[in-house]
Amino acid sequence: MTEPTAGTSSQRADLEKAVRTYGGHWDTNRGLRALRDAGHDPQEKNTRHILRDLARQGLLVKVEDWPVRYRATQSDADDRS
């Protein structure tokens, strides 16, 4: 398995930050928008991979299989309530 490039790890960090900040439901399109807003030029395949990684990490929980949707398990917004 190859190591992630600097851009990939940066995208992962930025998407993780967005999930923690905004919470709620996430799918590929929302992930793509968040990464574009963070200044990246994301690809769908990589974005789906990052979302799966965040789910394995426990930050997201899959709530729908087709189309795949996740729900954030925690967010910084929850902490401010």
C-alpha cells in the first residue's frame, strides 16, 4: 500500500476538521464541497476513501447504504450547546 501524498493527508485533515466543526450528515457531495471550500481540488474516489477512514476512526457512523450517508458522532457545535 502506498503512503498518502501530502495533498491527501491535508485533505483528510481538512475534511475531519469540517466534520468536527459542522457535524450532521455527510455524503460524498458534502465532503467535496467542504474540501473545495478549504481550497482543495478533490476527487470523488479520494473523498469517499476519506469518509470511510473517518467512519473507521469513529468520527462518522454510516446511516444509509445507498446512497452512502454518514452521521457525525460528535462535533464542536455540540460542545457549544
